[in-house]
Amino acid sequence: MKKTHYKKQDIEKYEKLLNEHKNYRTDGLIITFDKKDPLIKELQDFNFAPLFCWLIDTKRPDLIKYLPYNIKILSTENKQFPNNEWTIKDGFLGLNSGTKLKLFIPIHKKIHAIKIIWLLLHEFRHKIQYLNPSIGSLVSDKNKNKKRFFEFIEKEFKVDRNTVNHVFHEIDPAEVDANIFACDMLEIKTLGSPKFDITDDTLEHLTCEKQNKSQRKIIYGVMNNEKYGGYMSFFEKEEDAENEIINQYKRLTEHEIGYVDLTLEKDRIIQNKENLYVIHPIVLQ
């Protein structure tokens, strides 16, 4: 079995706390399951909600206003699990979508209470970042330094944002903030999950991508409604795509009825925290 990155005394401490507070309130977490999950019975045996609620109530009662936290629990055997090189290293995975969380748990491995609670607290912090504009402005893409750094890496190495997000995941301000929060709540020292560590292997994703893509043509697609829509136009030059974003913003604000509270950025138009229009670089094979 792979050695855990948590100290033995911390593991034992939270196994004990989990048992001591097993009858504490659970309404701080709204937990659902995928009825088709092959390991749903094993998943339903986990009872970490009382300890999570106890920690928030006793250590940060000011955060109770962000509860309940909606979580869907799935196993890594579920077909929804994105099994790839970034997730296979330890299997645990939290996928946030605004204020809700999908939590994948590897049933076949030894699962310590501290691991689940740390991950829950880490992801809960992302919910706070999403809802609290004071925190979000520092750690989200609204942070100009973060945004410009990621844009520089994309252009310099000709990679997509998804690759950049994975390679530099652990130094993303949002992740650092969430790691600090979870460690502070549990009073432990850990870097969280090693699966996103910056190593020579992960950095190769940039250099290999650069070498592989340098001979390929890149075009820029303008997508209408990133969540449900599709590409409305394509451009050979990035500046032309950026001009299209500006033109669409002018059209919506000057001529269309019902489009209010729009935010114009260099590569997108945002409404209600969602991308109404956004530019995607596309590498042609």
C-alpha cells in the first residue's frame, strides 16, 4: 500500500474524533449518491458529515452561513470518474461546480477519516471563494496577476488552458488558499494531494506540447454560451477574435434588450459569473 502523506498521530487523532462525534448534527452536508454506482452500498457506509459539521461549528462558526454544502458521492469505479494521468495517482477527486461538489472516493484503498475531512474542507473553501467576492477577487481569474501569468504560459508554449491549469494546479492562488484553510482547520501540515505536484514529468507537458504543436496551425474560435452553446465563428488571428468579442459586447449592450450586468474582458463576455461569449484557441491536427 502506498504510504500516506499524513502523519500517524494526525490519522489516529481524527479517527478518534470521527468516533467521538458520530452522533453530532449532519445537516451541514446534503449528501446524495448515484443510484447506478457499482459501489453505492459501500459509499453509504461513510459517516463523515458529523465531524465536518462539528469542525465548522466549533472552529469557524462564522462560516455556518455557507452551509449546507451539497455533495454527490461517487466511487472511482463510476463511469463518470475522469480516469486519466492526473487522477489515477491517488484516485480521490473533488469536482466543484459553483456551490456543489462531486466527490469521487476509491473504495478499494484504505481510507482515513483525515483524508476525507481534509478534502471536504478544501473543496468547501472553493465554495466560499465562489460566493465571497472579497476572497474571490484575490484567487479567481479576476486576479490580474494570475490571469496574465496563465495567458503568458498558454501563448509561450502554445498549450490550452486545461494543460496550464493541471501543470500549475498547486500554485494556483485558489488552490493554495484552499490548502491553507484545510490545514488550518485540522491543525496539520500537509501539501494536500501529491497528484498535482510540479515535477519534471508534469513540466514536460509544456515542452512536449510546444514541440508537438509548433508545427500545427492554431485558430481562434468564439463560442456563444460556453455551457450549452457552440462556436459561432473562427479566426486565424487572435486579435480578430478579440475584436469579435468587443463587437458582440457592443451589440448586446447597445441594441439587445435583456442583457444587463455584462462584464467585458479581453477574451470573453461574462454574465452572472458564466461565459456568455469566450475565445478558445484550437490546434488543428
